[in-house]
Amino acid sequence: MIDLYTWMTPNGQKISIMLEEVGLPYRVHPIDITKDHQFDPAFLKISPNNKIPAIVDNDNGLHLMESGRILLYLAEKTGQLWRQDFPTKWRVVEWLMWQMGGAGPFLGQTHHFVKFNPGKSSYAEERYAKEAKRIWGVLNTRLAESAYVAGDYSIADIAIWPWISRFEWQTVDFADYPHVKRWYAAIAERPAVKRGWDVLEEGRPIPMP
């Protein structure tokens, strides 16, 4: 049994989708980041960086923070969604790191300045809106070559997809990125993705282009 500490953010949704995809039993513990529950001392013991998501694997007592690391752990634990043949193994890691180091942080800043704080800094709005389009362009180019970012559907797709689901906040138009649109829609139809998307059962539909 996995204990999942999460909230309805792209990073949180990565892990609930992954748990649904691999079929591991899990319990959900909501950490309401709008009420600063991530700073609770009990949660700090599980996630020293005070961020969701985090898990505790009750099979061995291991607790982990950082969504990319958790995806790698669950893939290794189950032998699913991370092929180990060369070079596919490293292609998956490459695109997972692309999300962790670039797409996630920069799209997050787009949300912060463009969606939630418009008018505070025209420089920041222009910078991050431009970067969002560049990121989408990189993804679109890759998906013109491959059905999924690393060949087969993998943890790399699971890491990236929830960030693209916030497209309405990112000043992008799917019409300009047809390969992203095809990929996004295909993943949205996966039963495990539908279950993992609204793991807190708030009744939120998956946004569709």
C-alpha cells in the first residue's frame, strides 16, 4: 500500500495517474496547499522541502518527495512504463528531466505571472509567455517524430501531460501545435489517466482543446 500526499496540481497529478497506470493500491491524503498544510510538521517529516507530492511505501517504510523521483521509483518497483533497453531507458530519462528542469518550472512561472498576477510585470509576462510557446514548440517537434515522447508511452509522458493540461493558462493555441494536440487527446482517453486526474474527487473534467 502506498500513502500518497497530494493536491490538484500538475506535479500531484503525475503520481496519482502513475499509481492508477501501474495498479498499485494507494491511499490519498489531501495536502491543501491553499491553506499551507504543506508546512505542517508531520508532513515535513515526509517531505523535507514542504512540497507535494510525497509518498510512503508501506512495503518497506520508504518515504519520497519530488515527483520525478517518485515516478522513477514506482516504475522500477513495478517494472512498468520505463523500458530498460538501450537507448530507450535514457530517452525516457532525458524527457523526464526536460519536464523537471524546464517545462514544469517555466510553465509554472507563466501561470504565476500571466494567469494569477497580470499587470504586475509586463517584462515577466512577456518573458514567460514567450517561453511557454517555445516549450510547446519543442514538444510539438518531438511528437512529430514519435507517438510518445520517448517512443512508447512512459513515465516521461505522465510527467509532461498534466502540465499541458493547463493550456488555458499558458497563452497557447493547440491549432499551432497539432502533434501536441494529438498526443494530449490520446493520453486524456486512457482510463487510468481519467481516474488519476481527479483523485480528490472534486468533479473536475479533463480540459480538452
